[in-house]
Amino acid sequence: MSGRYTITMKNCAFYAYHGVLPEEERMGQRFFVDVTVDVDDAAALADDFTNAVDYGGLYPVVGAVVTERRFQLIEALAAAIAEAVAAYHQAITRVEVAVRKPSVPIPGILDHVEARLVRDVR
């Protein structure tokens, strides 16, 4: 029997400088990222770490995209994260990324704005 399993990393926090406004580039803020990957279950069935998706190694992949590049749009940031995550391991079949920006220049009361992307890898 074969199938797939899901790995989710929730609320990963990074300080970065994304946004359209000059203040966002100058001051920066925290961004919160959720990453969910669907993975072929061969490694899990064999209980074999050498072929598994190492989520400990996946976190710095996400962090590098968020902190080493600058994006005006959180939608573009989510797409870049999804691309890096999909390239991380050949067993990944689907990637879902959510990027939350809590401090948005909107004249109203809200918790955050979120961009969510779902991408099939194969």
C-alpha cells in the first residue's frame, strides 16, 4: 500500500523588509510563514530517515528566502518560498505556503494579511 503523508511547519517567524512603502524597507517587521508539504510515503513506511524529508533542514531553506531576498508583495514571497521548498526534496509532491504580514498600512483594525499559495510539484 502506498500513499502520502503531510508535514506542516506552523508560524515560523522571520524578521525581514518586504513591502511597497519605503518605511517597510527601512524598518522591517516580523513575517509569519506556514509551510505544508505532501510527501510520498516510501521513507515513512520504511522508517528510513535517509530518504525522508528533513523538516529541520527545510526551516533554513524557508528562512533564507524570507530574509535574504526582498519582495514588494507577500504573494511573490510565498511563490519564492514554494519554489525553494519544492526543490528541497524529490519526494515532495505538493507545497502549500501561507505568508502573514501583521503590520499592514491599512487604516483599520485587523490581525494580519495573509497570502496563501498551493502548488502541485508533480
